[in-house]
Amino acid sequence: MPDNLPEAVVAVMRQAEDFVDKVIRPLGPEGSDEGNSEEGEDAINTVREASREAGFFYKTQPAEFGGTPASTLELTVLRELFSSTNLPLTRYIFGPGPGVLHAVQGDLKSGYLEPVLRGEKKGAFAFTEPDSAPRATWGVVTGDTLVINGQKSYVTGGGSADFISALVNVEQPDGAKAGTAMVVIDRQAEGVAIDRRFTSLDGSSHVSMTFDNVTVPISNVIGELGEGMPRALANIGNVRLMVSAQASGMCLFVLDYIEKHIKSPHRSGIPLADKEGVRLRFADMRIETFVARSALYRTARIVDSGENSVNETAMTKVFTTETAGRVVDQGLQLFGGQALVTGHPLEKLYREARSLRFVEGASDLLRINVAKGKLELDKGRL
Ligand SMILES: Cc1cc2nc3c(=O)[nH]c(=O)nc-3n(C[C@H](O)[C@H](O)[C@H](O)COP(=O)(O)OP(=O)(O)OC[C@H]3O[C@@H](n4cnc5c(N)ncnc54)[C@H](O)[C@@H]3O)c2cc1C
């Protein structure tokens, strides 16, 4: 358990362990098909209902919508714990958060934010563009509408989303640049086309999509014209810390799994744990996990203090996800060839850990941001 947690957080952690044992484990590992079957959908609904009753569902939701938002430290503890179970259904314990819609008013609030928080509508985030695009997605202000054209290449959940929050470069009718904007676009709006559906190696589903003269009311702009980038990145620190907690939880799962394996009988007659070379490898996995968790919890506390944490969340995201990559890889090595068999828990984790090094900021780009933070802005702690 992370050191020196407030008593209240320890109590919630115990409640969460109990929730996993009583609600999630009895549903079995099959929740992994993410609602692609009726059985999967039933399991997800069971988790959501039980989570509402236990109060976990509301911990990621704003108070003005009936939520009981938890501190970053508490959410970090819970996310790490859920990830360390390696049970996919734990992903459905927390209710949907507001994401980029967090401060919207009027039609965006009643038509999108509120249904999202109730779990009635789903959004997807469209930022990444294909290298082949002749120009970045753009929208022209036309009266009280915005006419959007362009392409997005990697929209997670875009196939089943009700709407897309897309980053758009806005122009006035005379061609003057009005900066970027995050714009809510209905998936079924005329001119929105899905070009390709694909699955990445971690098992998640995505689409690439085209906007061909898609017309949306100007009121679908989140915030003001010109605020697109800051809006898109507003919550990124919290999301990066969420990914970090997931990565750290993966390391905990692997260490526990491998410890049991190396202590059990081996065909050589000597358990692997008695071999010094294995111990060295195992120790490295523990050392790296200890350091990653230390960064994770320190950063969660910095975020809760309200101080600037942009550099710290970026550093933590790089370190924890890269650590998870190494720890899973080493775990797989120690387990042996069976760990490569499709469906083995370590095989699955290997794929999932790899994608964490891309999502919400690829490691190299975050490294560049961290260097820029220090060299150009004199920001960032050590
Ligand atoms: C599982 C998964 C889910 C995703 N979901 C979404 C989503 O929902 N919405 C969305 O918009 N996108 C999504 N993405 C896309 C993701 O955000 C991008 O893959 C990521 O930002 C990297 O961009 P890119 O793939 O275009 O690679 P590029 O930007 O082309 O970078 C490729 C590599 O080139 C190097 N590189 C690039 N720029 C520099 C530089 N300036 N200096 C030095 N090296 C550099 C780095 O090594 C980098 O990893 C998802 C990706 C994955 C894997």
C-alpha cells in the first residue's frame, strides 16, 4: 500500500478491494469483450449499477451534477488498485467524467454534457490527423454555423460514439484565421463519414473519419473561438496521471504474478526463485516499480496542492508507462514461452502496456515538453 495515506483514503481503498472481490471477480475475466456480446453488456451494466450503489461511480463526476468528486490522490489509489487486478470490468466502475465538456452551458450542457454524465450518450475525441491530409481540419464561420472539412485518423470509440469533440482550425468568411476550436459534431450529421474501422494491438477500437461540408451551429463550439488547444489540453494532466496509475497497477499485477510463478516448482527441480540470475531480474522489476510508484504518489499530491503540475504529470506519465513496458517484458521473460500464448494474462498486458506509451502524449513528445519546460520556461521540479 502507498505510504502515509490519509485514513479516509485507506478506508475507501479497503471498500474498493471489497467491491472488486464481491462484484467484479464473480463476473469472471470475460468482461474483456467490452460489451461486444450480450453477456459482456450485462456484466458492464451489473458493474455500473453496483458502482452507483457503492458511490464509486460518482467520484469522477462534478458536484453540480450530483457527483462526489474525489481528490486526485484518492482517484490515483483507486485507479492503481483496479488496474492491479488485471480485470477489464474494473474499467466500468467510475462513471463518465465531463472531459472537454466540463464548463459548457446552454445547448451543449443539456444536449451533451448532462446525457454523458448520466451514461446516456458517448463522445469520442478527434485530434490526430493523417500525415497525408492536404491541410488540417478547418471550419469556416458561415452566419451562425460552422462548415467543417477535413480528416481525423485515430478516433477511439468513434464507431459507437454519439458525437465527436474535434479540434478544428477556424476561419472567418474572408479567410482571416480565428484560431483553433473544439467543436461538438454529431456522429450522424450529414457529411460525417467513417472511412476505416480498425483495432489497435491493445484491443481497443478506433475509426478514421472524414468531414465533408459538415454544418454545425456555432453554439457547438466549446468555449470561445481560438480556445481549441487550451480546451483540448485543459484536463490532460489528470488524464496523464490516470494513465500513470494504470501503468503502475500493471507493474503490481506482474510482480505478484511472477513471484508466485518463480516460487512454484520448476521442471529443473529448483524453483526459479532460487537462481541468482532470476533474483537479479526480479529485483530490477521491484526497484523500477518502487520508483514509478514514488513518482506517481508524489505527483498526485502535487496536483491536489493546486500548484502547477504540467511537467510533473508529463514526467510521471513517461516514467510509469515506460516502466510498465519493461516490467511486463521482464515478467514475460521469466514466465517463459507460455506467456506468449494468445490470451495469457502477460501476453495481453504486453500489448496494453505498449499502447500506453502513445496515448495522451507519446513518450518522445512528452520528453520534448519536459525539456522545453525547463529550458524555455524554467518550470518543473526534481
Ligand atoms: C491506443 C491509441 C488510442 C488513440 N486514441 C486517440 C483518440 O481517441 N483521438 C486522437 O485524436 N488520437 C488518438 N490516438 C493517436 C495518438 O494521439 C497519436 O498516435 C500520438 O499522439 C502520436 O501521434 P502520431 O501517431 O501521429 O505520431 P507522430 O506525431 O507522427 O510521431 C511518431 C514518432 O515520431 C517521433 N516524433 C514526432 N514528432 C517529433 C518531434 N517533434 N521531435 C522528435 N521526435 C518526434 C516520436 O518518436 C513519435 O513517437 C491514439 C493512439 C493510440 C495508440
